[in-house]
Amino acid sequence: MMVEPGMDVLLEKVDSKYTLVSVSAKRAREIMKKDGTDTENPVSVALHQIADGKVLWQREEDIPREEAAQPEEDPAEAAPAEEIPAAEPPAEDEASEAEND
């Protein structure tokens, strides 16, 4: 049984198998949401579209973000963590009552 499109064709379009799975799954969800029909397996449609070069992708880390342009906060300048007081041991009267129960 031959599966079309072949992995070699698909891996020429993306940089890894992980990317292929992520991109094809996302595209398949888009197809299901848009069409709402079960005429063909949406994953197969997505894989054919990737092989045909109809689906483009870009890594999130390659997309410039405004947050990336802002300098990170210096941990030394951050507010100190709030101290939580230690629990006090029970008074002797309470301890002896707990033992008697």
C-alpha cells in the first residue's frame, strides 16, 4: 500500500517530522472548521496541500514580537518575595488535649 504524498516529498516542504505533524494538524482543524463536511479525510487534504506548496508555515520564534523588543526585567531590581511567617507550634494545653483524643 502506497501512501501519497510520500514522506520524502513532505519533508522537502518542512524542516522536521515534528513540524509536519504540527502544520498538518493545524491545517486539518482549519479545514474541518471551514467545511464542516466529511467528504475526505481533512488530514489527507492538509498533507496534499503541504506537498503542493499551498500551505506555508513559519516558526513562532522567527516572528518578531513586541515583547522581544522590550528589555527583560533585572531580577535584582524586582520586588522582593513576600515572606511567609512560620507556623507557631501549638500551646502545651492544645498539645495535651490532642494527645487525649
